Amino acid sequence: MKPNVFLKSLTRQPFRALLLFLLTGLISFAAVSQVTEYLLIREKTNALGTYYHTIGSLQTGNKDGNVFKGAGLVSKSPYVVLEDRRRYCSGVLQGGLYNADADGAMSDKNEVDDNKGPVKEVQLGIHVSDVIAYAKLLFKVHVSPETGNKNSAEEYYLTFRVNKVVAGYPEYVEEDKTIKLSYVPKKAGEVNTTFDSLKEGKEYLIRAYFDPWRNPIVASWNKNAGDWLTWKPLTDSGLWVLPVEPGKTVDFNIPELKEFKNDLDVLRENQHAMDVRGTKDMSTMPDTQESAKQLYLVQGRWLDREDDLKANRVCVVNSSFAKLRGLSVGSSITLKMRDLKQNAWGYIIAGDDWKSWKTEKTYLETFKIVGLYGFLSENYPLTIYTNALYIPDSCLPAGYGETKNELYFSNYSFVLKSYRDKDAFLAEDRNKLAAMGMTVTFMDNGSANFWSSADSLKFSTLLSAVVFCVVLLLAFGLSVFLYLRPRRKEFAIQRALGKPCRSAAFQMAWPFILLGIVGIFLGGAIGWNYAFKAASKSLAGLQTTASAAVAPASLPIGWMFLLCSCILVLLVFFTWIGTFSVSRRPVLELLQGTSRGGTGNRKSRKLRH
């Protein structure tokens, strides 16, 4: 193979070669770094933008809180991208897994006592703090009121050793452990006959409950609840205990225990029940927004729109429930879902469901826990709130949780396509909603400040990228000119010696392209790394919140090779244009070094010399 005279000529001019190398490398560095910085900032701001949803909700002055008509109007708005009409149903945990509502605060009683706790007015027929067990009576004590002491009361004390648990939270009762029952009679002699009939050392079927308001200073549901149980009759008809032979059990299907049997079945369901809530996108629920100060993510992630669209069998549960029951992100739970007529935190309550719940259709589903949530507000001190379990709306059976022409305001929210659509949406629908007695409220999550700063940052980096791309074109034109101008005579000599035009043009072009490849990819690699640092500094000034932070901005390394390849294509294109221009000129003209723009007299003078 004959040596390339153009390559030799370039190597004999190291200063010119170095100048061309630096020119292509520096301009490639600048262009790649600016374009990469823009791509990084765009990727990061778009990722942050998913946090800054424009979330609206409806309020109404109506006592029933129904916003069904208003939701119908909102659903027709061209500015709304998502509506979330959250549905609810009961979900009974399978595999012996209890819920965490063990503080007894919402476990109201049939009996009326002298205690007046803060939830005394709530009477839903929930008895989840009940304990039913076969137990041996160890000893009993009857305390009579002191004569002349108005503060003294009659009270009965019973201590049992549990042989078998029929129902009850493990925090209250366990087999082979003692429990202590007490009872203050409503009237004199109320339980004297039953109490006197109890024999120490005998086994009985007993019923009790944990009342957190009776001894709130010393009684704790998660420490010593078994020592502070209140004795309770098995049935409302006054059957307090049933004697049982050791190792034997009671037939709950006998007519005398029909009432007790239904209570027991409901109790067993309720102690494992969860309040299942279907949502189309948990991350856009008003309660999960930082400004609402209601729910926060303890671990994992919120349910998102993709979960709903794909019907992913995933869920988010309360962190206290998960900790108490030994669950974590990644654990699986199985639920028996049932659509109750009166859903109260997933519980079967006194009313329409009390006798019909057994005939309701159920669905069994297994869900994987992907997130744990906690409470920021002090409005959730009771363990009943830990029953709330969230799943994608598409995983809730069709028809569950739906009520005809009714939609409670707290179960509804919507998301606009952009925060920029807020004013247009209000202008279109606010007066119509007001005529229905409703107002619309948008979450104050800092979206306006964020998008204002994000748009400004994206525009400035885009403008900078465009400017440097233009400079890149000019620089490549200059570098091709600087390379080809001294190569013209060499090209003419090659042609004069009989070398084909195409072959000579190729040999003239490729040394510069080779030089450009090294300069472009070296400068591009340095510019790629520099862009990440520059983007981080630029993003540091973005007006955002800590909770909106996502993973650092990143791009696949393939983008660097793509950008450098595009720049190389431009260099090859400019080189081809320059080479083509040179190859089209007459050989004699190139040898004489004359210009096509010169006059005839000038050519004549050069020929005479």
C-alpha cells in the first residue's frame, strides 16, 4: 500500500495538526456538555414534576357531604387528566393475621357503665376488644363497698388461667397465661348468684373485654391488657359463664347460644378485618401531599397510576400495623374482600349487615406490600386508623363501594393536566360548582414556584445548547477550511500523477476525519462528565422540597456516544463538502494556487512569471 501523502504532510505540520485537534476537541466538549446538561435538567425536572401534581378536591356545605353532581361536572373538563373516586370495602386478613386495632377505644359495649370515654357517643356495635376463652378459675374476690364511703363501690375480681383461646387479640390473652377480670355491678346483687356458683379449680367458658377508659393510667393494651379485663356476660339474656369439663368444648350451635354464636362469628371476622380502600393513584391523594400534613411515606413507595392501569396486586399499609404483626415491605397478605352495606373501618356493625354478612359474596386476593405509611397529624391517635389499607382501584371487585348518586367529598379528588390549566379550569367551572353549593380547593404544594424556576432553567440551558451547536457548525467550517487549504496543491499533484479523483479525495479527507474522531470523542467524554457537575449545581437552585427529591439526574452512557456520533457526522459532512469543492476545481488552477474569483489579468501575470 502506498503511503498517504496527506497524512505525512499533516504530521510534518504538528502545530497546525494540534490546532485542528484542539479546535474539534474543545468545540465538541462545549457542545456535548451543554446538550447533556439540558437533557439532564429536563429529565430531572420532569421527574420532579411528577411530584408537583395540581390536585383539586370539592367541598360542600351540605350535611351529607355529597359531591356527586360536582364530580360529574369536573369529569367533563378538558383540563382534568385524572379523577379518583375512592371506593371502600371490608377485607378480612387470612392465615390467622390480626389487625392492629387493639387499643379498645372504638370497641363500644352493650352494657352501660359509669365510664365516659371520649368515644362514648359512638355506638356501632363493634366489640373487637372482646376476649372469649376456656379458662380455669384460680381464685375470686368480692369487695363490698365501705359503709359511709360514697367513693367506695362494690366490685368482683376473678383470676383465670387460660386453657384455650376462642377469640381475642394476642395482646390480651394467650394460652397458659393468667388473665384478671373485674366487674362493677350496675345494681346490687346483679351477679351474686353466678359469682357464688363459680368454683376455684373448675373450668369455664368466659367472656370479657378491654376498656381503655376504665383505668387509663395503669392499663395499657400493648403491655398489661390481660390484667385489666372487664367481665362480660356471654349473652344479653344474662348468661355469664358456662361450666366446661376439662378438655371439652361447648357446642355453640345449641339454641341457647344462637345469639352468642353470631356474636362470636362477627368477632372473629372483625378482629382480622381491614378497611380496604381502592385508589387510582395514591401519590395524588390529597392526604398524601406534604402540605396536608396527614399521611407520610415511612418506607417503600406510594401506589401509582401504573399500578391501577396494570391491576398490580400491591398494597400500602400502616407502619404500626406492619410492625405489630411482623410485616414489612415485600411481605404478602391475603384478604377476603366483602362489600358491606354499612362499612365502618372494615367492620361488621350492628344494622343491615349483622345477620346477612355470611351470605354476601366474597373474593380472595393476595397483595404484596410495597409501602408503609404513617400519620403526621395528631388527629389519628387511635389504633382503628391503622385499619386503612390501600390497593389499586382496579383490584377492587366491580361494584364494590359504589353508592348510587352519592360520593362523599373526602373520597373524591382530581388532577389537572398542568398547573398552568388552573386558572382556565376555575374560569370555566367555579361558578357552576358554586351554583351547586360546592367550592373547589387546590393543594398548595409549591407547584407554581417549582414550574416557574424549572421552566426558566430549562429555557436557559436549551438556549445555551442551541448557541453552542451553532458555534459548532461555524467552528467545523473553519477547521475544514484550515485543513483543506494547504492540501490543495498536494491533491493537484496526486491528480496530475494520474490518481483517480475519488481516490485522491478520499485520501485527502480521512486524515482529518481520523483527527476529528479522536478530538470529538475525547472532548465529548470530558464534556459528558463535566455536564453532570454543572447540572447538579444548576438544579441546586431549583425551588423544590425535600420530599420531592428523587434519584440524581442521570442518562445512559449511550447518549454520549450518540451525541459524539452526531457531531462526527457533521464533521464528515463539512469535510465532504470541502473535499468535493476542491476536487471540482481544475488541476492547473490548484497547482497555480489561483482563485476562481480572480480576474483574467491576474492569471495572465502569473503565467508570464
